[in-house]
Amino acid sequence: MTAMVDVAFLLLTFFILTTTLASPAAMEIAKPPPVDEDNPEDEPKKVEEEKILTMILGAEDEVHYYQGLSTEATLQSTNYGPGGVRQVIVDHLNFKDNRCPKGVKAEDRPKDCWDPIFVIKPNETSRFKNLVDVLDELRIAGATKYSYTELTPADSTLLADNRKK
């Protein structure tokens, strides 16, 4: 009996030491550094409007999107099917030929390279699954800069105007 208990503990110890523990698989979200309001030199850099593609997640698995600012934008719609949101992301990534190389620090990149930014804005009627699907599509397509935020009143107006058409 003692030998059997020894073997059981040896096997238990072996399997515990050789298995890998599950590590959390969370996506990293880069946040901008805090801005010191007393120091005007600490202002955030201005981003070219054409670099920004905003995606508004709507009801019934719809994705509304526009490029640039919402005040001058034309809202378009797509879905999650083939040729849907992934194609929109790939088209925006390849909007210009001189895309910034991946894995290169910002200081070492050419000044005029194309570095698109994606902004995701979930609507009240969208599902959490929609947000996860868009984040997955961004990762699959190779997008490096994306963020999510709340809808602005200008976005709500743009959505309401689009529904009237």
C-alpha cells in the first residue's frame, strides 16, 4: 500500500509540474498618456481626418461606417458576412499604397506612411458579440490602431438622418 501511495504522489507531482496553467488571453489596449493641462507643449498630436474610420455597431447585426469626421461624413452600412466588415477594414488599411511597416517604432517610421486608425462605437441596440466580432476582424486584417468609445450626439444625428433616407 505504501508503494502505491508513493507512485500516486509521484505521478500527481509529475503532472502538476509539467502542465501549463491557463493564462488569460486578453487583448491589450493602449491608452494615450495623460495630458498636463498646465503645459501647452503637452498637447496631443492632431491626426489626419482621412486616417480615421469610425464604425458604429447597430441593431440586427449592422455596421455603419464613415471615414473622417462625422460632420462631413457619408454614412454607409454593411454586415458581418463575406465581403462585409472585413472588406471595409481591408479597404481602409489599403487606402494608400505606402502603409507603415508593422513592428517598427513610431520614431523609426517614414513620416508620410499610411497608419490608419479605427474607432468602434457600439450603439445601445448592438450586442456585445458585435463588438467582439469587429475586434476579431480588426485583428485578422492586421489593424494595429483601434479604439472604442461611446456614440456622440453627432453620430446619433448621422444615424437618424441615414434611417430617413
